[in-house]
Amino acid sequence: MNARSGIVLIACVALLVSSCGSPTQNLILGKWEVEGAPLKMTAEFNRDGTAKITMFGQTLQGEYKLSADNELEWTMNGITTKGTVKVTAAELELTDDQNRTIKYKRA
């Protein structure tokens, strides 16, 4: 009986750890396209903390961190920027420290 309880406990802990992450962290994952941009611009966020931004036919790769209070910090080509994120299943709004907002839709 103890071995079975131990296996159940380990399975529960594994499920709990694998489901960790804020709702915002899970919603931001995937590819996003800037709304209303004259040229196609996209951002892609991966589960491993890597990100890609594609604009003007060029792709920049970098890393991002999303805090519990929805602050996004991302680094591309050695330049780090911060902003506040509002995200739903279909839309992403990123507002920088100068109060400029970029709206994305799920691509």
C-alpha cells in the first residue's frame, strides 16, 4: 500500500509541476501578427522562453520573461525592452514604458 501511495503522490506532483505557469504565460505562447500594420510584422513566443520577431522580412531571435504582474521583458540583439501585457486567446496588447501600445492578433 505504501508503494502505491508513493507512486500516486509522485504522479500528482508531476502533474502539478507540468501545469504550472500563469494563465497569461500560457496564453502568450504561439505566433501573433500586428493588427493594422502596413507590412506584415509577427512575434512568436515559445514555452522555453525564446521569442522571434519578424518585420521587414528580417527575423530577430531572443528571449523573454513574463512576470506574475504581466510585465514582459524581452531581449533581442542585446537590447532589452519592458512592457505591460494584456492577453486573451485571440488578442495581445503590449504597452511600453512610454505608454505606446501595439495590438496583435493570433496568427
